[in-house]
Amino acid sequence: MQSWSRVYCSLAKRGHFSRISHGLQGVSAVPLRTYADQPIDADVTVIGSGPGGYVAAIKAAQLGFKTVCVEKNETLGGTCLNVGCIPSKALLNNSHYYHMAHGKDFASRGIEMSEVRLNLEKMMEQKNTAVKALTGGIAHLFKQNKGSVWQRLGADVTAVEFLGHVGGVGIDMEISKNFQRILQKQGFKFKLNTKVTGATKKSDGKIDVSIEGASGGKAEVITCDVLLVCIGRRPFTQNLGLEELGIELDPRGRIPVNTRFQTKIPNIYAIGDVVAGPMLAHKAEDEGIICVEGMAGGAVHIDYNCVPSVIYTHPEVAWVGKSEEQLKEEGIEYKVGKFPFAANSRAKTNADTDGLVKILGQKSTDRVLGAHILGPGAGEMVNEAALALEYGASCEDIARVCHAHPTLSEAFREANLAASFGKSINF
């Protein structure tokens, strides 16, 4: 396998792969063929065309490496683009429009509509069109969250969660409680501290889901039309021949790498979902770029504390850096600044005022330690917070940056004012 190329950048599934070309100099393409039936003439072979893989391949070609990207599926983009991030966001956006039109939101804005109907087939068609355009976009470059959806479309959604809060690992508990309250107001039902013990499909097509307390307790059965299992993902490293090369996986099935993403074999690298860290598309993209830059002799640096997380509901939830709970656990003295969207001019104008911005700053230095956002545009706003953390900004630094008015991002500035000076201006 080492004779294939000088380096492996990313590891993915084995089976039947197509060799995809990049339009930059020095990359060729061959048709679909059986894996490893002949050597690949390349400097860099990237296995997998997900966000980490295709970005790594493009960067490698830009740096002058003769690059090949290997993908087992007919379309590029991996989980994120084909069945994950992108299609789910298309459905989220369209279901939000339907919810606004079907409910009282449009009417309260003076937009009167009658006979609002859901054409689910057309909605799915639009989602598929978006996915096709983006997967094709990656090919051109080579040549050159879901319960919220169905609840808005009228379904009755019950979420069963093993943890005692909503939002998963890493979310700030104050944000989580507010998030749960807002979702319950929208009609969501939650079973927290609860585990699923089994599921049975009935003759009428419905599903009986057996649940009980996470630490035991009274059993209960929930009957539903659709059961969606969202318990996380695992690295896909089967049949790559790692064992033959002496590369052993860690207890969680991940490939051990050093700070330059090298495995125990120096010219085999691994990034993305198959290594430690959050399984996020943007984290994989960053790793792909810096891994290849490292191959070319550049510096390799990534701070996982600065990788943002987003929950794409309505309102959105986003955070980066430490939560209050983490700071308490680590014994770090901190201060808090908050600003509600109910006091933000743009949010009030849009009649979309649920949520708040919460900033955590170091008590002694004023340095931003964490940012937690629940509200409209949180997934966009969190990038300003990630920039601040990456460059070691203080709360005052952000508070003294002029933010355009009226914008939602003013809430971010106001929360930093509250953290740095003890008071915001507009609340």
C-alpha cells in the first residue's frame, strides 16, 4: 500500500472507489474500478471526499502535489453533503417557511394567505436539487437537525434523551434550559434521563418504543409512526487494511495520530471523523488544510477549543469555548455577560426575540473564554466568537468594535459590554 503514493491524507471505506480528478495541474482521473487493482501514480492519495477529504485534495493540488481523491460513492461530498448537513438544512429552511405560512406568523405581519398546503414531494425534490447542485459543485472544483423539521410540518414529536438535559455534550446548562423551554412552547415533548430498551413494529405499521429511566424505574411504551435513532456516529475504518500495516485503533475505534496527523507510519495521515475530536464537517475541513500544509513543510496548529458547535433548530443554538460548568470544574474564575434578543432592535423588528447571548470572560484578564448563543442567526454569530477566541480577544476588544445597526450581531457586542464593564447599553 505504501507504494501507491507518498502520503495518505485521509482514511475512508474500502470497496469500489472512483478516482476523482481536480482541475488544478497534475491530477488525472480514471473510471470506477476495484480498489487496489493497480498502483496509483500520485504524490498524495486522499481516501474519502467528505468535507475533510475534498478540501485536503484541493489544498494538496494547490500546493503542487500530484493528487488523487478516492471515493466509493457515485457522488462527492460524503455524509455531510449527501445525507447529513446540507439536505437537513434544506428541509429545516423550507419547513420554517411552511410553519410561518400555516400558523399566525404571516398574518401578524399583514401577509394574508388561504389554503396553505404542504407538498412534501415537492419539498423533497427541492432538497435533492440543492444536494445535486452542491455535489456537482465539488466535482467542478475538482475539474477546476431533524425533529424540528417534522414538528413544524405538523407532526407530534417526542424526544427521548439519556442525558438529563437537551442539546448534548458541551452545551451550557443555562442555554439548555432556555432551549428546552422554547421547544416545549413549540409543542415538543421530552423524556429526559430516559433510555430505550426496545422497539417493535406492529401489524398496522406503527412502532411501539419501550422506554424506562436511565438508572432503572417504571417502564413505558410510546407508540409512533416513525422512529428516528440519533445516538451519534462512529469512525468508519473497516477494510482499509490498517491491521496489515500495524495501525491499531484506540478503544473508540479511532486512528491514533500525532499533532501533525501522522499515524505510526509517517507517510500515512488521518483526519476528520476517523480521529479524535468532534465529528464536525468544519473541524474536518480545518484538519484537511493544515494537515496538507504540514506535508509541504508548513506549521500545523489547531485549537479544538475554538471549533464552534451549532444546533440547527429554530431558534438556533451555537457555542464555542468553555461552558460555565467546564470553567467551574477546572477552577477558573470567570465573569458573565448576557443580552436578550428581546432587547435587540432587529430581533424585535423581525418578531423573533426568543433567546439570548451569553459571554464568559476570565475574571483576571477579561479574555473571552466561551460564547453561548440561543436565538436567531446563532449559527452565523458564533463565528465572530470563534474568531475572538482564536486570537485571544478580550470582552472589551469586542465591545469596542463598531457593529452595524440594526443587526442581530449587536446582541453579541452588548453581551461583551456586560461581561467587560458590568452593564450593557440597551438592557
